[in-house]
Amino acid sequence: MRAIVLGLCTAMVLVVPVAEAQMPLPTAKPPDGATLFKQHCAVCHTLSLSEPMRQGPSLVKIVGRPAGKAEGFKYSEALSKADFAWDETRLDAWLTDPQAVVPGVTMVYRQAKPETRAAVIAYLKEQN
């Protein structure tokens, strides 16, 4: 009798599909704008007027600010002659390809991923 019960238990274990027994992996949470800013932008830019300027100007209140006009930063000739204010559309184009927005600028960073650009721009707007 004992052999029959053990045989049935073993058979039941073998019949249970393996896929049902596995737990699904949690989906990865995409990085937020603050993290992306630190990873991609903070090497050259700050979000504080009290910190010294880096290779690029401070991005404090960048949304709505005239391009090439931040106090205390020496811009390239091309950007200092720019005649527009930064908005979401301009920032997205800039992060995609700065040279396409203002030919002759010195910034070489490009971000191909729209979701990364959107997260960074949303974070910059929050900082305004």
C-alpha cells in the first residue's frame, strides 16, 4: 500500500507543469529624471546657483530662460547669438542633437532615447 501511495505522489509531482510553479520576475522600474540627470548631465551642469559653473552653465530655471544668456557663463559664439527661449520642444531637440538646433555649439552630448530625454526634461521643469 505504501508503495502505491508513494507512486501516486510521484506521478502527481511529475504532472504539475513547471511554468505554473515559477514566480514571474518583477518588472524593472525605469530610472527617474533625477537619477538620469545625475548620470547624464551633472558631469557638466549643476542645478544650484551656489555651486561653481562646470563645463556647462547651471540649468537652474532653464525652462523659459533665453538660450545662451545665463549670467556668468561664457557661451560659444553660436549659442550666445541664439534668439529663442528654452521650452520642452527645444530641450528635446537639443538633447537629441545640439548641433541641429544651433550649428557651431560646443556641446556634443546626444541622447537617442525619447523616454530618457522626457524624464530629464520633466525633472528640469520640476526644478524651475
